Amino acid sequence: MNTENIQTPIQKLGNDKSNTLYIKREDMLPYSFGGNKARKALLFFEEIDRGDYTDVVTYGSSSSNHVRVVANLSAARGMNCHIISPKEASEPTFNSALRELLGAKAVTVPVEEVHDTIEAKLKEIKDRGGRPYFIPGGGHGNIGTQAYVECFEEIKQYETDNNIKFDYIFFASGTGTTHAGLAIGKMLYEDPVKIIGISIARPNPRGRNVVLESVKDYLNDIQNMKLPGNMHSPDRLPSIETIEEAVIFEDKYIGEGYARETSVDIIREVFIKYGIPLDSTYTGKAYNGMCEYIKEHGIKDRNILFIHTGGTPLFFDTLGKL
Ligand SMILES: *Cc1c(COP(=O)(O)O)cnc(C)c1O
């Protein structure tokens, strides 16, 4: 299957009070229910396909979108897929059912044993003559960041084609690579757009620091990155001040923390109004956070883009509670 050059649509949702709201449908990326984990994992598998690997090892909970996509891409290649999962989040979900369907083997351990279990799994595979490839949880790392530098390029292309300019971009920020990729795109374009990651779990300063680390890791290796479209490797890397200014990580709307049902009202409302499924772990919280942020900051007469980062199976986990 060819998934190169796939772009996701941007839809105009209309005028929400005094701003014009758009949505980029990463959830409609046409592979395994899409989402940002699909965009990232497709790039990881380009690297896997260039190598000679037998097994894929990664980390994620039973509700993980990342695990679903990695299990799917592995199964399609006939590769063994091993998932290390934290016991703390191991209740059955639609994503875990899909993982089982796809034949990925999950090992569930207490969260403090995750690191050692991954090491042991990699060793076990090598000891029996296999060649494992490890994908960090959530598709973290420069390859994951690259996926969202490319996404930023798509957004710029949309602006050019439609003769509009976004003033704000909002989305759910978790492990930081989605956020980092978008912030790097902004800096390379010297674009004034405000990129605001709504934290879905981590408080500041840690949450923001993880994004900053991802930005710096990528910039330090930028010579080896394939920059899309009109982006060029800068002669001088952005200063620390520029980076700090580009990364806005808002931790005010986490609600009761990761995976809690804080956003059912907004999920119901958005589905009824637009026919777009959000979920209670990521996109529902981020959408709600965006609405609150717009109100609190008195934002008016602006073009606002919400990035729907995916998680369609999670919508169905929530459906019974709507
Ligand atoms: C993982 C995930 C996020 C967060 O992405 P990060 O790159 O980890 O910050 C947001 N939305 C959905 C649906 C996700 O699965």
C-alpha cells in the first residue's frame, strides 16, 4: 500500500461566535483509523522497510492509538509485534481488541518495570537470532517530530491555496512530538501563528520541557532531516529565546488527568453539530481547552485551526457514556 504524499483535509467549521474555526482532520488519514500516531508510525515503518528487521517492539497502554497502528503495520508485513503495556491502564478497549485481532503480543507489567521489560524483550529476540526494531512509546523521537514538520507544511500549503492565514493552531499535546514538529515548522517559516498545545496529562514545567527537548533534539540533527516543501535548513539555528517563545504549552485544561471523562458534553455537542467524533482522553479535552482559552484570552476576529489528532476507536469507548 502506498501511503506517501497522503494529505489530510482541512474543513471550515464556520464562525464560532466571533472567530472562524477550521479543523484539520488527521483522524481521516487513510490508514487504520488514522490520527497522529498513524502519521508518525508510517514514517517509522519507512525506516523499518529500509532495514532488515524481524520484530517490532513498542510501548503503550490498552487504549493506545500508537499500539493499534504499529500492530497493524507490523501484521501487514508479517513481522512479530511485541507490546509492553503498563498494568495501570490495561482495561479492555476497542484499541486493545484491534491489537488482539492484529496478533500483537502484549506483556503487561507495573509501570516501574516497563523499562527493564523492554530491554529483556529486545535481548530475548536477539538471543533467538531475530533483529528487533524499537519504536519509542507514542512514536516519540525525531522521526515522530518529522511527521509534524510535514503536517505544518500541509497547513502552509492550504493557506496559500485558499488565500487565508491562521492566527492560532490548537491541538492535544501529550508526549510532545506533535507539538515539537508544528513549532519547528513555525520557526523555519518565521510564521507569526500562535501554536498552542493543550496538555492532556502533564502539568508544567515538565510537560513543556518535554516539548522543548524534542524541538532541540530535532534542530540538533536538522542536517539529517528531509525538510518538506519550502522549508530550508537555516544558516543559524533558532535561538533559545525563539524556541521558548514558539512553544506554548497550556496545562490549565487537563481536568482530572489522563483518560478521565471530563469532556463528554463537548463530545456530544461536536458530534451533533458537525458529525465529528472526539474522544475523552485527547481531542475532547483539547477542543474544550481551546474554547476556554479563546474565551479567557478574549480572542476575536481570528482564523483558528484545531488539529483533530485522531483516536476514532476511543470515541466508541466513550459512546456509552454520552
Ligand atoms: C497520542 C495522541 C495525542 C498526543 O500526541 P503527542 O505527539 O504524544 O503529543 C493527541 N491526540 C491523540 C488522539 C493521540 O493519540
